[in-house]
Amino acid sequence: MADVLVHVGANVRRLRAAAGLSQAALAQASGLSRRLVVALEGGDANISLANLDRLAGVLGVDFGAIVRAPDQTGNQRVDQLGWRGTHPDSAAAFLGAAPARQAAELWIWSLGPGDRYEALPDAEGWREMLYVIEGTLTVESAEASREVAAGDFLIFDSAQPYAYVNAGEAPVRFVRNVVS
């Protein structure tokens, strides 16, 4: 997992240029100093997550577009370290993003060994974001069959038939976010 600031400077510079904004105009529109924008684009500044979100808003993109690796354009999986505390066990990882228009649901799921959940397609524009806490979850769809182990996650378009499967011998527990 890379540090979130590794890609920020290049992404802000690219997105600012695409929006036709000068560094001064971006700074003014976001309420940040021009000096911070210059340093950020040069890779010489540390910036808060809240200020990155402000820049994303001015640039008309989501937070993920600011922090993901350049070769991940359009990819919903980001997997970047967003914050590190003073204790070695303190950290926050920004795992991924999915576009949302109107709704978000948060679920905690468990599937016993050999169990399966068959889902009907959601409406167009719906996405699921899964994070596996325990075991290995298999997600089957027309696109692919993907195994998601404990500590990993998956973001996918749920406007298609899909299934959650526990092919293991122990329970699978996972967090499910549904967004539209």
C-alpha cells in the first residue's frame, strides 16, 4: 500500500491543467494558499485529507482521482495509505471509491460454510463495496469469479446477477456498502 501523497502532486497538476486553472486560481477557489498548491504539485508539501477533498471539489473530481496512482485512472480500487498516527498500529487506508448519486447502505454479513446468497441485479448505477473481515468470500458474476480473502476488498458494478459464496469450512464475515 503506497502513501497517499506519492501521486497527489502529479494528479493535482494534471487535473488543474485540464480544468484550465492557474495555481493561483486553484488556490483561491479552494481557499488554500498559492504557496501550498505550488509545494503540493512539486511533491514538497504535506496536506490534510480535508484540504485534498476541497481541491477535488474545485477540480470537479472525486477524492479518489486526486490520490490514486496515475495508471489507475477510472479504477475504483485505490488502496493508498491516507493517514499514519504516532503509534505503529495507527493508520487509515483509503481502499476505494464508487460514484454515488443518492443512496448508501452499510451492512455486516456472515455466511456459514457452504452457504450461498444469490442476488438479483440492482438498478443501473449501483455499486457494491465489500471488505472481508474473516475467511474468504467468493463473488460470482457474469464478469468473473473473484476470491476476496480476509483483509482485502472488492468494488464492483452490482447492476448484474451476482452471488456471494462461502466455499470454505469456516464462516466468512464481511462489510458490505451499497451505493448509488
